[in-house]
Amino acid sequence: MCNNVSLTSFSDEVLSYCLAFLSSPLETFACAETCTALRRVVQDPRVTKVLFHQHFPQRVHSEFPKRLDDESLQAYGQRCWIVYTNLAHRLDYNRAHCIYASRTLEGHTAGVLCLARLEGGQIASGSWDRTIKVWDYATGGCLQTLTGHMEPVTCLARLEDGQIASGSLDRTIRVWDYSTGGCLQTLTGHTDGVKFLARLEGRLIASGSWDRIIKVWDYSTGGCLQMLTGHTGWVQCLARLEGGQIASGSGDRTIRVWDYSTGGCLQTLTGHTNWVTCLAHLEGGQIASGSEDCTIRVWDYVSGGCLQMLTGHTGWVQCLARLEGEQIASGSSDRTIRVWDYSTGGCLQTLTGHTNWVTCLARLEDGQIASCSGDGNIRVWDLIVANHDHVLQEIAEELASRDEQLVKFAIERYARMPVGIRKKIDGEVGVSPTPEVLEQVIRLYLTRMSEGKK
């Protein structure tokens, strides 16, 4: 049909009859992906007009087909179709596969314990196999392997001038030039494994150890400048705060806030019922903490008050990463990653795919995060896709039975999306979608949703 007959030469009535054999506009697009002739057909504004006419109630869209007859708005109709097909096709694919990982990095021979985002589209990973690997996360290629630690590498911190620091269960901290693989400095002094590193101002780093001590170092000289003592359990995590302060979480179930220049403890936060395993610095004098009690808490670290508790994980919360706006991501021993709105406590998305504990998260660029796991893999996730799925599902579930409120809600939701998500949509069509385009996109998507439930 596509090779010998031009559908666009038919009348609207015949064209409508032919296209009626397709179950949805999405099927048209799916077919067009493998057929050049059909792709030309669906990009024709008259075909777009008929498809919209078929899949929208005429009482709601009586003006839309007329507008497509206007030659100056034909490209407008094509762009509307492209927006729908890009969003709906990608969302349906990802939902069917229950996974949003755009790339998996493989190469470690044992579980991966830590990540650090570097410059130039690179990340570093540390593993039970005692090595550190540097990756191009866009291509998945391993650029460098750093060797020297005698025990598993448990933590990493990005430094200045193309350097990273690593901590290990061998009780040492090493400073590396990650482009050449050379070890520039080895810091010794802890009497047990080094569990976490945090970069401070200038050439200072802080280390937390299973010896229950936090040390502040000048990594250029290797000298220890300060020791913070007070925890009665292993120091599991650190987070740099504002004003010369850091926070630490421990196996003693507490979080402490320190002035790292004087070594004084300024605040102790209590509430978790098991080990505190991870921390993330938020805005407005707040921090988030994850625990082996399977919860995440949001704190005002000045007053010591707990502002919010996020529940949903069925295993220990192992890692946290601050995202755009009021969102954080968490990884757990339940093998999932959850994205949260920490101001409301709501879970926005659950990402699945790892086959072992999720041990670390790192925020990347363009709405992506990286995760590593005891399964030995590093995964790169596109949260733009995941957030679209959540937003559109919310619209479908809450407002599918409504009409005019649906359009208003869809436009409001688009306006409230993070900038990165809106740019993703805008970039696909070269223009910023107008409210009219959004109306068509959302209604088409809801039509697809309702067809899928029948």
C-alpha cells in the first residue's frame, strides 16, 4: 500500500477509512519507524488532521482540523504529532520494560561500592575488586584503571586539577591523577577502614572511618589538620554543609554537625532506629539522611528538628543523591532506586534493574543519574523519561474522566516541570510547546492509556 499508492491523494473520507484500521496513532508511528513510505505519509498534515479527528471527540476539537487547513499552520500540526509520538512511544516502551536505564557500564570483577562524577562526561567507580575505573558514561567505555589499594575501595571524592581521592578498607586514602592513573599522595593515620570522603574548601578533604574518627586533611601535603571525635559507632557517611561545617552519620544511630576547623560538635540529631548510612545536603539549612531502619529523614540541622520522613523502601537505605529542585534519589538493599519529593514525602518514581544492593548514586548532567551495585554494574538512568512517565500517569489517573479541568491541569503540570524536562520536550521539536499543542499531546496520550486498559 505504501509503495504503490499515495494515501494523501485520497479524499478525507477514504483516508479516514484506511487509517481507521490502525488501533491508535501510536501504532501508526510504530509502523512508520520501519517503513520510509509510511513515515512520509504520517508526516503529511492531512494525515495528521484525520488522525486527530478520529482519536479526539469532535465536540472538543471542532476547531483543530480547520486550523490544519491553514497552510501557515501545517508545520504546527506536524510538530504536534512529533511531540506526541516521541513522548508516547518512549513512555510505552519504558513502561513495558519497567526500566529506564539508558546505559550499563560493565568491567569490574566484583561489586561496585562508590561513584564520583568527574569533568568532561566522565565518572569514576570503586569496587570490591580493589580497583578504581574511570568511564566515559555516554559511550560506556573504560578510559583508565587505577590500581594500588590492597583492600576494597569504599569511597571516592572529586578534587581539583584532574584529581580524585579514594578511601579503602586498607585504612589509607590515595590521591590520583585520573587521566594518567598515577598515585600522587597516600594519606595514612586511620586505624580501621576508611568508609567515606567529603571534599571541603581549598585542598582539604574529610574522611570518616570505622575507627569512629573523622579526620580533616590537606591532601596536597598529606598532613592531618584536625580530628573530630564523639561518635560511639563506625562513621558511615559525611556531607559538606555551609559555613565551614560538615555532617556525619554513624552506626550509633545519630547524625552530628561539626565545625571542622575547631573540631567542635554543634548539633546531634537523633531519631533513626538503626545505623545512619548516608547523607545529602539540601537547601535552606536542611540535610537528608538514610538509614538501615529503611527510612529517609529530612532535618533542619540548625535546630535539630526532623521535618519529614520518607518511607517506601523495603531494605536498608544505602545512598542518597540530591537532584534538581526539591527532589532526591535513594538507593537501597531492596535493589531499587526511588526518586522523592522531599518537601511532601511523596515517592515520584521507582527504578528497577539492579540485581543486588544499590550502593551509591551520583547526579550527572541533563537529568541523569548513575548508580552502582553489588551486581558489579554501573547504570546510567534518564530521569527525564522517568519523570515524564510519572507526570502523565498522574494526569491519566486523576483526571481521565474530566474534560476542561484536564487541559488546565496538563498545562499547569508542564509549567511546574523541572527546566531540564521542559528543555527535553522543546529540543525535540525546536520550539516551546504552546498550550494548544500540550492539549493535543495530553489528550492523545490519555486515549492511548484508555485503549491499553480495555
